[in-house]
Amino acid sequence: MLKLTIDGRETEVRNGATVMDAANGLGIYIPHFCYHKKLSIAANCRMCLVQIEKAPKPQPACATPVGDGMKVFTRSDYARDAQNGVMEFLLINHPLDCPICDQGGECQLQDLAVGYGKSASRYAEEKRVVLNKSLGPLISTDMTRCIHCTRCVRFGQEVAGVMELGMIGRGEHAEIIAFVGKTVDSELSGNAIDLCPVGALTSKPFRYTARNWELSRRKSVSPHDSLGSNLIVQVKQNRVMRVLPLENEELNECWLSDRDRFSYEGLNSEERLLKPMLKEDGRWREVDWQAALEHVARVLSEIRFNHDPQEIGALASPHSTLEEMALLGKLMRAMGSGNVDFRLRQSDFSADGKRAGAPWLGMKVAELRTLDRVLVVGSFLRKDHPLVASRLRLAARKAQVNILHCAADDLLMPVANRAIVRPDELAGTLAQVVKAVAQAGQKPVPPGLAGVGVGDGAKAIAASLASGRNTAVLLGNLAAQHPQAAQLQLLAQELAGLLGARFGFLGEAANSVGGYLAGCIPPEGALNARTMLEQPRKVYLLLNAEPDFDCHDPRTATKAMDAADLVVAMAAYRSFAADYADVILPIVPFTETSGSFVNCEGRMQSFNAAVKPLGEARPAWKALRVLGNLMSLPGFDYESTEAIRDEISRPEEVAGKLDNRLNGLELALDSASGEELQRIADVPVYFGDPIVRRAPSLQRTRDALPPRAWVGSQLAQKLGVKAGERVRVRQGDGEAVVEVGIDERLPAGCVRLAAAHRHTAGLGPMFGAVTIERA
């Protein structure tokens, strides 16, 4: 530890710390623009110049390492003169457009100009003007305001992993630009808006809609991926105007993915449902809540008493709140039917009844950065979990990251070993890794793997994992949705046991863990999501679910809905449900209700409503509560979401209910399917849930382009098709007409075709055999 004095106050800091670190530790503010605690030091704005005893000139506090016995003065006349001089130079070319600048009221330059600037400029010459750049649908530019702090450049290089912005020119001709003809397409690009200390980079969707001081602020939690990023929801006149990150070092740090940041536009979509509706003689009629719920209660009671309650099935989206899923499960069990499930995109349920607890990440999110060896199995990591990917990206500077997947996507991080295989070879390849680790460690080979041959790729991954001290095996969304998901989990369990490592699931949605805790899964003897659709029920209750997009097999799901006597859609938006639903109950999205999400690390995070419900829409938990009371079912007298939550589990009790182990399941690897053309289905980053699908700005990004049938060049040549040509993809009795794309990173004999999109909703399961022919 080194001792120093800052403005007469003595402190101790670790060796290697900077003057800025020491000042922050004492709560002494030093003005700065280019410095950011999460980025490397650039020291190019010079605003943090301070006086250091015996130094010949002012020194930048952000880049000056502390010396033992150092004396620093941040507010002396000498230091203030230096800071005032830098501010005057920064303002020389800065436009005086604060009244029309979106950054006004939250601008670092504006704030520091008050404290360190002059009341009038001595500069009388012409100011330079920089042309604006087109960076895409999310970031708006006014580059004349840029002060060249390079925060946006460093963020792209160091956190997002891709350098999409850079600086050209010298002196006053320097400017920040994107590559020629390119836009900023990173899934984390919106953080550059927060980082920009001036109004050069601002939010395009938010542009000119409200002033900072007009907005009230509410804390909330992201309903999209499994991280549970903390949000600040900013509201004006009962309308969500903007979403910003709420700093939480253990989860999202100070970042947000673009999905979390810009999806709020979907909350105000014109497709929002405002009144309950009943279908009579094929026509929709608006009714009041009492009539709609009484109609549903009457039909459910008739099925329950006059037929078989097992004819009732309920499907919930994993993006629903913990309380909503708990009440849906309780309602179904009270009616005598356990047919309730939230795992809509899952296809393998052989692990049901054999789980020791709720599947989770297996560690704290913050611990990802400390790993020295990682195996990621079946994950489109960058798009499915943008901020988890950024943590692993930092870990990969020192750690070895290994990938076992069906597509060689660029993860923007160093990858030690990569095995890219067909979907039907995924479990077999993981089995090879398990056997290789056992043989290398001279340990018994797990039962069922004796006849498995070990390839060079598996040996390389095994050698990497075996050389680590802090190792993790992480199963992604594709692994959870895979037809052999239980076998993949069992193999990961065996591998973790051999390595002394941790293993877990990255998790698909905000409540992928919470759904298990809420009891929104079928008990033994009841039907899971897949069986409910393959064996159609008379009645379906849908909670925030759009079967056309959210189910593993949308073709089968749509047929099941069409065949049902009654479909009750509890939804926030109009959708294809209008074609097959008989009752639509308008429920609210997460900003208009209180509730809880349990993220991938098992952290229960509760939130309150940020705005009042739109129109006559109501929270789903209230609709389910009233429905239970109308049917005279016991235990539906809740007054608040807190009462429901505490009945499920208190936050401190969640950890005891998490366990990734499987008991009583034997290894049984399926053989590869041979020469059939196999489908690899990902869920595009901006099509995963109803809210984000309706966010206009996100739907204009490159990641939201219509899905293509991606194939390798050899397969394209064999099929006689070229990039850009339209083809007809057939799967079972379903088909989709899409354009062909060439992707050499796919395994042979595979076509990558996205799910959860209207262009592919007519196809069958996310995995399986397909055929391709010219359209």
C-alpha cells in the first residue's frame, strides 16, 4: 500500500492505483471526460489535470500512478488554471446549441462548463463543422459536438468486442467515424449513448421526445434474457419514454443490451389490447371484464365437471412474472388438471421427475469473470446473452474458452478450441469430451461411454478443461431446446464431476428459473408443453404466449389451437391469436404491474409498476385471482403480488431450491441420423418475446432482417441454388419460402433457419430433417 495526500487528506491505496482512483476513494471529485472506470485509460481530454508537488507541469489524474508520499492538489490555483484552460479549448469549436441538444440537462460538458468555463468566449474565428454520420436506427449523431474523448471507440474494442467506431484525422481535423458504408450493429451499441459525455451520440428513438427534467424515474428489471438487468424506467405523462441502466456490479454492471434498452417502444405499440373481447359467430365483440371472465369460468367449470379436467391445458411464457405463473399453476391444479408448462421451446422432457432442484447457472454471474477454463455447449452466446458474453469476453483475456456448438458464430473473443457439429452429433461429441477427460485423469469412464470413440477435437477441449483450476460447463439455449437436452445435461454433470467443476444453464428467459419455483410445470402424470400440443386439449389458457412464435413446433401448436373448443389468450398485444382464440383478455406488460423475476443465478428481483395500465388492460395475476374466485376455488384471496411471492418462496430461500443434478437418468445416446439435411434453429435476438417483437427501432436493425436459409457453399452447389435466390424449405407438412444465404461456418449437411419469425412460423420443430428446393 502507498500513502499519499490529496488536498490535505491522507489516504492509502494499492500499488499501481492512479491519482484518480485515490481521489474517488476519498470522495474528491476531479473533473474528467475521457476517463471511465470500466474502460482503459486514454488521458486525451486533459480535463483532469492536477498539481503534484515537485512535478514540473500539471499531470492527468487518470493516468498518473500514485507514488509513496505524493502530495496532490486538485483545487489549487495552479490546478484550476490548467482545468479552466482545457475547458476553454474544448469549447472553442463546440456549438452553442444546448437548447436543441438532446443531452441538455444531463450533459457532462454543460455541467463542467458552469464550474470551469468562462461566461463569454474569447474565440472569434469560424468554428469547424463535422458532418453527421449514419450509424443505424438506434444512435443519432451530431458530430460537431464531439470532444474526441474516444469512450465510444474504447467501449467497442474492450467491452463489445468489435471496433465499429474509430478516429481519423489529426488536430482539429480529427473525427469519429464508422467504417465506410457500415453502421454500428453491435448488440451492445446503445451503451455508447450513455458513455458519450456530450450530445454527439444520442438515442434515435428518444430524440426530441422529452427533456431529462420532465421525466420521473422508476426502478425495474428486464423481462427479456435470464440475466435480469436492472433498469431505470423514465416516464412522462404515464408513458414510458426511455430506459437506462441501473448500475448493479453483480449483474449488468453499468451496461444494458440494446434489447433491454430499446424494447420499451413495444410497450406503446399500436397493437396493444385495451379491452376484453369475445368471439361470437366468428366476429370479435368488445365486452367488459365481468362478462369475459364469467364466460371463461362457465366454460372451464363445464369441462371440469361434465368432461375431464385433463382436457384443460395452460401454456405460459417464461417472460411472465413469478406471481403470474404461480397463480396459473395453482388455478390448473385446483381444477384437477396439472397440464401447465412454461418451457414452450423445450422438446425433451425426459428429465422431469428426476431433477434434484430448479436448473440454474450453477454460480454467481459475477464469478464468470474469475473462471480460467470454460466450455460453452449449444449457445448463440452473443445474441442470446449479450452481457454474459461481455463478461466471458473479459475472462477470455486470461482464460481459455472452449465452444461445442452447431454454428461457428463470431463471439468476438479468443476461443481456445471449437467443435462445430451437426445437431444430432452434439451429445455424442460432448460424450467424447467426457471420456477424454476421464482417460486423461486416469479415472473410470462413466457407464454408457465405453464404446464412444474420441476424436482430436474432443481431446483438445478435454486437455484445455483438465488444465484449469476454476472451470465451468455452461449449457446454452440450443442445448436446453435440443431433442437430447436431458442427455446433454447428464453429460455436463458427469464432466463437471470429473473436473471438479461447476455446471449450469445460461437460461432462456427472465423467469426460466422462476417457472420451476412457481410450480408452473406439470406434476408426474400430467402433460408437458410438447405433449399438450401433440395431443390437443379441448381448452387452452395462454399466458403471454404466442404459440406461432414461442413454441418448439409452431405448426403443431397452431393446429392444436385450431382444434380446441376454447382458447383463452391472456395477452398484451393483438397477434395471430385472433385467428384461433375465443376470448382475449388484455393483460399488461412488466412496466404496468408489480412482480418478480428470478434470474439465472437464482436472484429474486421484485419490481413495482412504472406506469398505470393502458386502457382497460389489467395485471394477469389479478385476472387469474378473479377467475379462481368466480369458480369458487380455494386460496385465491391475494391482495398483492408480495403475498403471492412470499407464499412461493422468500428471496433468501431460493438458493436452497436450486440444483442442476439429475438422479435416476441413464446415459442413452441416439445415433446420428445419416444423410438427412438437418435444421439448426436460433431465436433471433429481437424476436424472442412479444415486447421486443414490437419495438420498431429494433426491427429496423440488421439483426431483425428476414431470416435466410443459411447453407455452406458445397451444400448450395449440391442443391443447385445461389445466394439471394428464393427457396422452399419443407419440414413435415409445413413449409417456408425464404432467401438463401451462404455461411461457411456451418457443419456439413445443415441449414440454419431461424425460429420465432412470421416467415418460418409454418415450419415444424426447431430441430429435425428438412428439404430444400427452388421456389
